[in-house]
Amino acid sequence: MMVTLRLLAIFCCFLGFVNQVQAQSNDEWSSALDSARAKEDAKQDSVILSAKYIRYTTLDMMKKGTSTVQIDTSHQNFQYYNKQNLPWNPSINLGSYGLATRDLLFQPTKTIGFQSGFHSLERTLYRPDSIQYFRARARFSELYTVGFFFDDQVFRARLAQNIHPRLNIGGEFHATKTAGYYSNQTYSDIKSALFAWYESENHRYNLLTNVVFNKLDATENGFCLSK
């Protein structure tokens, strides 16, 4: 009987010692895990989001060589959203956004082939050579709005992403609506584009592709009578 009691007492002491060691090891593991988590949270984000890593090129730039420029994040020339009012390219127009426009400075046409002769709405057209092809480390998106409290309402959305270090795809959507100042001066347009830029691994070849859609709806009133 005494031997059984001694064995039972030794077993109880052993269980108590094991529980104490286990509790101590759990406390040490918990404190070590908290320290590791705190150290991990204190690290800086490895993804650096900066405008200097978002660059673009155009068709005219690619004709001279493979080069890119940084996007402009300032408000320079923001007030010239209407291409009819560019001081470096003046024009005469029917008095409202998007209506028929004619250049005041002589600019000869340099394209070869048949020409219809209708150029009054060319300033508002979105052309393939107007597209910007991007290089970005992360997804780039841009929202541009003018108006909503004025007569001219201009909206633009743009999205581009590098799905491969040498392949960038993106799309754009433009929409404009204005009622004008007089009768028959309403104008609206919907423009969209899909584009992609692929550069070969040896940087010798580039492939630029795009699809552009334009829908312009402009009325003409003949302007005001001279008094």
C-alpha cells in the first residue's frame, strides 16, 4: 500500500513539473512570436508607389527611338481642357465646346492619299497617335473631370497595367456633354481606346497596337449675326 502511495505521489509531482515546463515554454514561444510579429510590422512596404516609376511613350517618340517620360502630376495647363482655346494653337470656332473649328495659323496637311476635306471637328477626335503607352510597376489608373457645375462637362478614365515586364495593356474612356450658350450649340461625344505595347527582350523591336472609337454629335447654328 505504501509503495502504491509513493508511486502515486511521484507521478503527481512529475505531472506538475511537466505542466510548469510546458507553460513556461508556451510563454516563451508567445513572446517570441509577438516580437517577430512586431518586427515584421515595423518593416517598410516593399512596394514603392511613386509617379517616377510610371512612364509613357507615344508614337511620335517611338519614331525617334525607344524612350519614355514621366507622367505629369502637376496642374500645368489644366485650364486648357478645351482644345479650341490653346494659346499656342489659336482657332476660330462657333462659340462653344466641340463645335466646328478652324485654325487661325496655316497648317498644311502632310498626309498622303485621299482627303475628304472635312476638318472642322478634328480637334476633338481621338487619334491613334494621341495614345500614351505606359510602363508601370503597379496598376496605373487616372480619373479626369471638368465641369459638373459648369456648362462644359468633361470626363476621362484611363487604366494601364504591365501584365509582363515587357507587355503593357490598357484602355481609355472619354465622354463630353455641353449645352452651349445659344440654340443649336449642343455637343456630346463618346471616345474610347484599347492599346498594348510589347517590347522584345533585346530591346530592338517594339509592337504598338490600338483600337480607337469616336462618336461625335455636334450641331451647327451659323453663329451670331453681326450688328
